[in-house]
Amino acid sequence: MKYRMQLFYLSWLGINLLQASATELLDDEAYYWMYSKFPAWGYFDHPPMIAVLIKAGYALFRSELGVRFFMVCMSTATLYLTEQLTEKKDDVLFFSICASIALAQIGGILAVPDIPLLFFVSIFFLVYKRFVTEPAGLNTILLGISVALMLYSKYHGILVVFFAILSNPKLLLKYQFYFAAAISLLIFFPHLYWQYSHGFPSVQYHLFERNAGHYNVSYTLEYLLGQIAMAGPLIGWLFLWAAFRHKPVSVTERALKFTFYGFYLFFLLSSLKGRVEANWTAPAFVCLIVLSHQYIVENISIRKWVYKTVPFTLFIVVLARIYMLPIVNTAWLPKNEFHGNQAWVKAVEEKAGLKPVVMINSYQKASKFSFYSGKLGFSLNTASYRRNNYNFWPIEDSLLNKQAYVLGAFDPLYLSDSFTNTRLKESGGRNIDQYFSLSRIQLLKIKDITVKDNVLSLSVLIKTPPHYLPLLQTFPLDTARVYIGIYKDTDLVQYIRSGFRARDIHTESSRALISIPVNIPKGIYSAKLAISNAIIGQPSLNSTSFKFKID
């Protein structure tokens, strides 16, 4: 039995390492690789754990394998740790369940924050299992550390803690629990301070800016179907049913059950506010595997169905793995992140020459260009897009008043360079001799919003990088001015120019009164502030959203 376990885990690790080394990066993986180029205690979208792991792996292997190396190791270790949570042991059944969840195999190679989160979730429950029986000394310290590491991986970790407490309210009566909480807070404090010093961008984005303009029933249907598919392409529904049916026999299983219910219900309700990514319930997979295993191990007839379907699932997985290889021709697909990246990057390089490349509204393309070319790529995020970490990184600084090549949606009058590469068929490019953009200027704490005689007035706190100040007085940056972008639901419908210019900024932190003519119909509008730049009609997004009313 020991050798059977070793063979399973070594095979899982070896196959995924080979797949990781032979598969091109997904868009988000390239973006997280960019995280690792700029070490920090936090990032716009996520905490820093993914950046640390990618940086460590890329130091070993300067390729896709390096980006994914620790993800593969962690995903394999997660299965081993999850197996330790099963009270009744059946190795063959456990391996069969893991093999039946296709995402566990293929998703286990991806450099995404869910992988370290799952790893630390499994550690949390193992430590929690010891803590509830002996809440003292090392167990308390380890519980605090495990919580902090979950949070450093992805914010969803706080839900794991919440549902564990909900399953066992007596935790709140134990002083050791508060000691563990203090340890977690102390370890997590550097990230909290980063959030504070940057205006809590992650909180603003995840809780407010990601909401859809109105509810669409497709959000809920996509969520429900996505969870069944995530649990397994053939019998995911059976694992979900088995996990629901299992009655907890210990405090730890009760915590697993509450977390399982809690995640699925929480994000079901979240689908009422907007689209929910299928992977957001990833922490529930530790619970799903343990709980379904504990139920199925007692039901021989169900166990037989699991065994019978494993070969079919593995066949699907093999086809998926082959599809992910670069030797497969997928030019006919409209969007494919695993293939053709080096080809489209080379096509852009041929147009840009040695100049840095500015991608309009595409942090994914900018990141992949940097990874596969080894040259500088920058994403200019406009008011029709969203902010991301390119609004904080100092990449823009090195472009000011220099030549650059701009790539965006094809425009015969402006971005008129066309491409024959299928991945760029809707793209257009242009050389700019004196590039400038000011997306790193933050327009914060918008207040005192009034509308009188068709003029919108507001007060805004302006945070400017100190080395931008002398540049703001020079040509061509003195032409930059603040615009307001007005939205219907979440779609940008109009830009309106204000009289406030970038050259009016003279200090790193200042509050300014901005007036904007708004000759538009009565109603309640949502808006964001932007600053114009060297690219005509593409002002950078510099604020979060706010609302105003015209009576």
C-alpha cells in the first residue's frame, strides 16, 4: 500500500511537471509573472503569495516550468494533505476521486493564486483538527500562521476561517483562538499597510467595481453549471451529492461541511450581483474530496460507478493535455491562450523594432509580450477598461517623452498598422515619437459633488509620484487634462473634458476643485475620472467610480 501511494503521487507530480514545461502560459499566468518582477507586499488584484512562488521557481527555471514549478509541487502536496483529513482510509477510492476531478489534474499546473490557497487550506484544516483537541502551544501558533498564509494567497481564505468559526462557535470562548488571531494579524499586517498606503485598491475593485450593472439569470446558470463541471466532467454531480449527504462525525468534518455549504451558497448569492468565476469556490474542493470520500467509502454501489467512469475521465484528460501542447494547430479558434503566443509577439516586435510597446486596455497582452519577448510591455488602462497593477508599477515612468509603439483596436485613421497574424487580426498599431501617459496619478476621495447650471463640480485628492511633477510642465505633457467618463450600467458612453490640466498639479498630494460641463439629460449617472495622453481618444483611468445626479 505504501508503494502504491508513492507511485500515485510521483506519477501525478511527474506528469504535471512535464505538462507545465511543455505548455505556453495563460494570460493571467503571464500577468502574475509580472507580479514577480516587482516584489511588493500587495498587488491591485491579489495578495503577494503567487508572486513569491513564481519568483522562486523562475530563479530555478527561466521558462514556463519555472513559473509553474512550485504550483505543481503544491497541488500534488495538497492531495496528500487532503488524504490525511479522511478518517476512513481507502486509497484506491481516494485516488479515483482525484483522478475523476479533471480540474485537479490540469488545473494543478497553472500558476494562479488558487493553488497556494488550496495548499494552505488543507494545512489549516489539519492544524485545526489538532487545535480543537489540544488548543495550546504549537497548535495555536501554527493555526495563526496557516490563516495568515491563506490570506496571503487569496482573500477567499477569510471565508474558510468564518465558516470554521460558524461550525464551532465555542472557538470564540477560547483565549488561544484570539492568540492565534493576533498572530495572523501580525503576519498579515504588512499587506494591510500596503492596502492602506495605496487607497485599498483591492477592496474597491473586488467589492464595488466588479459588480454588473444589472442582474442577468445567465450569471446564476453559468455558476451552477460551472461548479458541476469543476467537480468532474462526468460524475462531478455525484461527488457534490455525496458530499451533501455525508453526516459529519467529528468537529473537523463539521468545519469541512460548513465550509463546503458556505462557499457554494456565498457565491450563488454573489451571482445575483454579477458574473462569478468558477474557480472562486476552489477552497471547497478540499471539503468536496474529503466529504464525498467519506460517504462513498460506505456505499459499495456508488463506489463501483466511480471506478467505472475513471477510464473515461482519464481519456478526456489525455485529450485535453494533448490539446494544450504547442504542436497542436489551433489557428482556427477565435481565442486560445495556450497557443501561438510567441508568433504574435514576434509579429509585434517586427513592427515595434527596439521601441517599448504600449497595449491599450490589455494587461494580458502586455504581460505576455514582456514574457515572450524579454522586452518592455505596458498596459494603458483607459476609462472603458479597468485599473490593474500597471497603474502602480513604474513601467510608465520609463516611457515618458520617449518613442513607443502603441497597439490597440484597429482604427484606419489612427492605429492603422495592420497584422496578418490571426491573434492580432482586429488590432492596429502606431509609432509615437513622444509618448506620455499619466495613469499613475491617482484621483482619490471624490466628494462635494454638485451639479448647477449644467456644470458638475467636485473635490478630488490628487496623489502624484514626485518625479512626475517637473515633467508635468513640459511639452507635450502640458496638453494632458482631466476628463470624466460617463457610464450606462458598466459601459462607457461619453467622455467630457474639464478645464483642469495636469500642469496645474504642483505637489505630491493636493486637493483640487474640478468643474466639468455636463449638458446631458436628467438622471443618476455613474462616472470615473481620466487623464488624456499621447494616444488620441484614450485617456487613462485614474479614479474609482462615483455617482452624480442631474435634476
